Amino acid sequence: MDQSNVSDMVKQVAGVAGGAALIAPAAPLAPLAPPLLHGLAGIAVVGLGLFAAGSLVMKAAEVLTGRDNPAKKQDSGTTTI
């Protein structure tokens, strides 16, 4: 083997060892990762659904009552310099 091949092999081995050292502390948590990620994604989807439903209810209430949303900031129509 010449010097460049040995050097490349050492770099690859060091890269693999470094990656394994970074991943090793998380190995005991690896079986929990998929259920946790699915649970977080489910919470996000449910939250987005509740937000969308709340928005629709507010829009419907605005249309039915003919009023603007009281939570929105009212523009006074005046400008200050």
C-alpha cells in the first residue's frame, strides 16, 4: 500500500469512529424515538386542526353578527408623524 491509500483509510476509520461516538449516547433512547416522534406529530396535527376550527368559528360568528373580530386591532384611520 502506498502512503495516500493508508492516509485515506485512516481518515475513513476515524470518521466512522467519530460518528459512532456521537451516536452511542443516544442508543438507549433509539427504541423510544419513533413513538415519541409520532406522538409529537399527532399533537401538532390536532393543534392545527383546533386552530383551523377556531378560525372558522370566529369567521362564521363575524359573518352572522356583522361585527368585526374584537381580538383584532382596530385601525383608527389617523396617521401620526
